[in-house]
Amino acid sequence: SFLNTFHNKLQSHSKIIMLDNIYNNEIGGELIKKENDENTYKNRTLSDGTSFQILKNYYNEEELNIIFKQYSSEIKTYFGKHYWWIKYKLN
């Protein structure tokens, strides 16, 4: 997985912070779900008119803690109106 590969590049006890925006259907476009796919996607268009779909999953605080607890026992999360962050120290 992405997180396993990322963490394998780091030293033990590295301090990490990740952040992303919180889903808001009024900002950022439509969230696309595909049949038989647990992921969600969004359409993106570049200034040259090229468009493509990106993988874009959204998580709540409980889901983030479940995902990251295998990597750290020192997790702090913040959920605001428009974004979240998670800070942790790698085991």
C-alpha cells in the first residue's frame, strides 16, 4: 500500500503530518463512484483543456485513526470546516 511504501522510506520514530480537504459538495466538483469499486474519484481539467479523473477518497476522524493506528500509538487529528490533518510519530 501507499502508506507501507512511504513509511519504509522513513526512519523509526519519524514525525509525520498529512492533511487534506474535507468533502464539500458545493466546492471542488462532483464526487464520482464507480460500480464494484470502493474508491471515489473526481474530474480534473488542466488549463490546457486536458481532463482526467483522479482518485480522491475522503475519510472521517474515526476512519483515519483506524488506518493510522497500526503505524503509531501517538496520533493527533484535527478536523476543521474545510480541512483535516493528522500528526503521528512512526513506531
